[in-house]
Amino acid sequence: MFRMCSALRIALVGAVFASFSAATLAADPLVLFLLRVLRDQVISSSIQAGVEAAQERSKAESATAAAPRAPPPPATEGQWLKGLIDESFVHLTPQQREELHASLMKILNDPKYASARSLIITEFTGQAIAIRDAHRALSQLSPDQMKAIAAEARREYERLPAEQRQQLLQVLQHGVPGMPRALNDLMLAEFSSAPAPR
């Protein structure tokens, strides 16, 4: 399960980075973060379907093989991870945060990953803190900063093929969890007014 999730995450990150041109890499990191969030929204449903299918297979396999379970981690670690998830993944619903915590704890308690446990916690913590910091930065933007980001995002948007443009517009029309509504609306207005691709 962990290998499949890791492979999916690596494939997702690779796809996102591969889709950026050299000019895009010179863009503002916050704009790149926003575009990555939008692209993640576009492809998350197909990845989620694959993960759910893998989880079903994993449940069937674990039901047939009763492996000894490692003792649960100390309550303080579990509580700390739960707090980190709650403060970092504010764009997720409470139920989704619970599921994320349960999934993480399941991986950490799996004897197969005992040797990588500290690395998993370190990597997860780094990603969670980066997401938390990005959300905080977004929530503290002034209206002028939002306009500047939306304008720069439009320039990046104009470089995309028509199909990716359409997907990003659809995501913005539904709203991006964790993105301030004002910024979402500014980006939607900028993207909608962009000239058609040639």
C-alpha cells in the first residue's frame, strides 16, 4: 500500500513538474504553488479511485494473512501528528483529516515500514509544514498582492494548452479548498478573460 501511495505521489509530483516550462519555473513560488494546487485538484479524482482500489485489495490480503501488529505509538506522538494534520490541512474536511491521520498511523504501525518510520514522519512533517505555511501566506495577502498573483497566474495560464486551461477553469469555478475566496475569484476572472490559445 505504502509503495503504491509513494509511487502515485512520485508520479503526481513528476507530472506537475514536467508540465512546467523553463519560463514557468522562473515564476513566483506562490503562483507556482497555486497552479500546482489547481492541477492537483484536476487529477486527484483519478488518483483517489486508484488508491481506493488498492486499499480494497490490501484489505482483502490482510484479511487472509494475520500478521502480528506492532504496538501503537505513544499517545503523545499520535496526538502531535493529529494536531499537525489539523493545523496544516485546513483545506480538508474534518472527516478527511481523520482519514489522513488514520492512514498515516496505519502506515507507521505497519511492521513492514518499521525501519523507515522516522523517515516517514520526517517527510510527512516537512510536507505538512510547507502546506501550513502556504495556507498562512495565502490568508495574509493584501488585495493588491492578490491582484498581482492573479495577473502573474494569468501569464502562466496563457502558456498552457487549451485542455489544461479548461481543466483549471473548472477547478476554479468549483472553488479551491484552502484558497481565499477573493483570490479564487480574481484568478477566475483573469483566466476567463485570457485570449484563446493559438
